[in-house]
Amino acid sequence: MLRFLLSVVCIAIYSYQVSAEDVIPEDRIYSDKIKSVLFYAEPEGSRGVPITPFDQNTRLILEFDELNTEQQFFYYKIYHYNADWTPSYLAASQYLYDFNEYRAPDGEMSFKTRVSYFHYTIPMPKVKVSGNFLIKVYRNYNEDDVVITRQFVVYENIAPIGAIISRSNNPADAFKKQQVNFEINYAQVNLANPYNDVKVRLRQNFKDYNAITNLKPVFVRDYEKILDYQFYNNENAFNGGNEFRYFDLRSVLFSGIYVGRIQRTNEMCDAWILPEKTRNNVAYAFYDDINGAFYPQLYENLNKTTDPDYVMVHFQLSSPTQAPGDVYLTGRFSNWKTLPEYQLTYNAEEKYYSGAFLLKQGYYNYAYSVVTAGIRDDIYFEGNSSLTENAYDIIVYARAQGEMYDRAIGYYVKRFYGR
């Protein structure tokens, strides 16, 4: 009997792994027709991120546009993952209340826009457990026709987190880096070995590509049930960077902030951002940005989903010498990635980089990044200061005694102003 039960468990685990093996657990767009992806927790809207508490009725919303004149029918599945984004051993029925295939609501057609598109809004279903999740969106029951994958986190408020964010304690980095010292109270979680059973994910401005995930507590105060993460060698430090560049394209009837010129025809609209320069080795200046986010909007109408048009936005970045690698426009609009569709080209005669990219009307934060031999440099054109305002968040995971998956047991977020 025991052998039979073990066989059933092994078959179930194997079946799950096979069904999910084609899913890459990362934020990714697979179709060049998909634009303006937003994933957030209500009521924060597009400035928010896809993280929500388990015991509250806060919905997660995925929105995106498809550039198309005909409506498509999308379906989606949800997958559960451990803290390191390896598939958990939970079956879908153990983390979802419904059968794991959902149909997305019908799209809304754009209204009086030069570029036709359909806007889709997908509310995430309620889940049974906490942890890391991935949504996979595909067309017409065809799981091979994937268009979007997106990560999200549902967490339990059972591990309070206290943090102190400051400039680096290392004198050599005091003007460049910011560090996050924190402690976790695990008294409400039954842990056999808290030093190894707890995992953390520390992020700056909600970016995953440079998140710190390998931290171990410096002290385990077992009597108080406290894990102490206070470091002295920059293990918990990030470059401060700079405030994000921005432009306001919420109207094409007049030029918003940093928009130099707009040209409209019946078929297309173009906008030119004012020419820019490097900000490296330039004194830091504070202004209140939105930490790399963007939000679609139209001044002339309150409808943010189907009324904003798509505009070909032109960028020009002065550079007396060519950068040591490829140059990209980055921000949350590009999912923080250095994507080929947002790469700029260098004009050796005129000494500048330029590019034109199709973006939905709205307010944008962005930056220029350089990639040399696979190594990303966000400082080359933007500069670096420990005074920069940044948002930091900490996700805490734990595998309690006897459990087969990593729970997300705590979350902390705070803005730091570098003063």
C-alpha cells in the first residue's frame, strides 16, 4: 500500500513538472503586438506592483494592449513557485479554487485612435496559499501561442520586518551606495532551522534583474525569534543611481514637459523628446520621480484604457564618444530589460545616439543603459549618488516544518530620500 501511494505521488509530481516545463518563470512579452503591460494591486493603479496580502480583498490586475483591428480570445493559467522560482510540488487544485484554465474577459476597442488596438483587463483569481506565482497568457486554447508571462506574489503578514535604510557604512561608498539593514520576527512561524529555512528578496525600485537574494542572517536571536541582517561589506547595498528622466505625453495637442515637437497626420503621430546629455559626473539634483514607472493617460479624456493613442516617440542622446557597448532605453515600460526593440543607434558624424519607439500616450520615467559583453551598466549615462530617492522592498519566504513549498510570510516597502 505504501509503495502504491508513493507511486501515485511521484506520478503526480512528474505530471506537474511536465505540464509546466514550457513555462519560463520570468516577466516576458512573446509578441511584438503586445504593448503597455501593467500589473498592479488595486487601488494603487499603474504605479503599483503585483504584490498583495493574502488575507485582504485586494485584487491584482493585469492589463495590456494588442495592436490589432480584430479582437483576439486569450486564456491563461496560473503556476506556483518556490522562493527561488523553481516549480513547487503543489498541484493546481492545492493553490487554486478553480480548474487551471481561465478565459480572459473580452477586450475593449480603442476609440478614435490613429493606431488601432484592443485593451484587455484580467483580474487575478483568488488563491489558496501564499508564495510566488506566474500567469501565462496565450491565444485560443493554444498554449504554444504564448503572448505574456508575468510574476506576482501573494504574502502573509505573519513575519514583521523592521528596516533601516541609509547611505553605505563603507566610507569608500558613502557617496555612491545605499544599504538596507533589517530584521525579521519569525515568532509566528514554526521553523526547524530559521537560518536556512528563511529566504529574502531585496529589491530597489521593484526591479528583479539586480535583486539581492542570497542573504543569510548575521545573527539568529533565537530567544526573541529575530533574524538580524546587518552587514558591513556591501552585501545589502545598491548603487544609488539617479532620479529617472521623464516626459509628459498626455496630449498631442500641445507639447508637455520635455516634449520638444509634435507632428500629427491622419495616419500617425510623432513626438520628439528634447535632446539630452549624459548626467554622469554632474551634481545630483532632487526631483520627485515615480521610480521608473509609467502610466497611460490622456489629458482630454479620463479614460486611460482605450482613448490614449500610440505615438512614435523620438529620442536623442548626445555622446562625444561611442559608449563601450550597446545603448538601450529602459524603465518599467520595457519591464526593466534591455530589449532589442528599444536599442538606440550611434551617429558617429553628429556624435549622438537616437531611436524612435512606439509608446502609448502617458507619463513616463526612463533611463539609458549600456550593455557591454553581457554586463549591464546603468550608471554610464545616468550618474550615481547615495542621495538619490529610491524605493526598497523586502519579500520574506519560509518553508515551515513539514511543508512542501515556500510561503511568502512577510513584506516591507519604504522610500528612501538619501538625506
